[in-house]
Amino acid sequence: MSDSSLGTPSPEQVKAQIGRRFPGGTFTVEPWRAWLVADVVLDEPGDEVAHPLFVWLAATGATGLTWDDLFGWFGARASDGPMFGEHETTVHRPLKVGGVYQVSGEITSAERKVGRSAGPFDVVGYQLELYDEADGAHVATCWNSIVFPRRS
């Protein structure tokens, strides 16, 4: 399933995506970007350690997919109104300014639900792992969910 022109996927089709791996990629914490992020969150920019927000930026920025590609895995488009659900980050070691990180991950959960006013929707969870390219150390885990509204 990768094309939203197929209509609303069945709950079974959505669940079948559990275990599907992201292509993955690398993310470099560029000094100029570290400065901008620190400025945006009203933090003092550091020369060595990047703001913890970089875990999410690196993880989602190096999945090997665009957001539209990911939405397509679930028969959706941005115009369908997918929403950010939950998020949890575990940092094992701070990301370094100038550091290069390998990102890998997979779809971990998918469930069809029905809300009284929202109607049917799918909640899809995915987990992304970050590894320091310099020494291979596992530096962080980022778990997120996306809510896909389904029109009945």
C-alpha cells in the first residue's frame, strides 16, 4: 500500500505496515543550524553539545523518506490532515555540534480507532534510533505517532 488513490486502507492493511523499516540515512548537526535552534528555543548556543531538540530533528530528518512518502505508506496525503500524535525521546548521550548520526527505524504500531465526533482514524507509531557515526554508539531513541483521519 503506497498510494492514497486506493481509498481508505482497511485496518488489516494498516496493521500490515508494522515492522516496515525506514530506508534510513545520516544527519549532521551543522554549527549554523545548532545556533539557529538554540536561538529559537531561547537557549545559549553551545560549541560542543547540541540542544536535545536535535534528536527529533535528526531522527525525522534522516529517515530516508519525505513526509509525503511516509503518509503514502498508509494511504494518506498531507491534504488528508494527518496530525502529530505522541512523542517520547530517550537521550543516551548528547548530540555533538558537528557530529554525524546514522538513523534507522521502523513502524512499531498501528491501530484503527473511532471517535464520537472525529469518526474513524488510525494511530501509527514509529521508532527511530540514532547512532554516532564516529564510534557506533547508540545515542538516542525517538518514538512518535501520527494520527491519520479516515473519512467514512
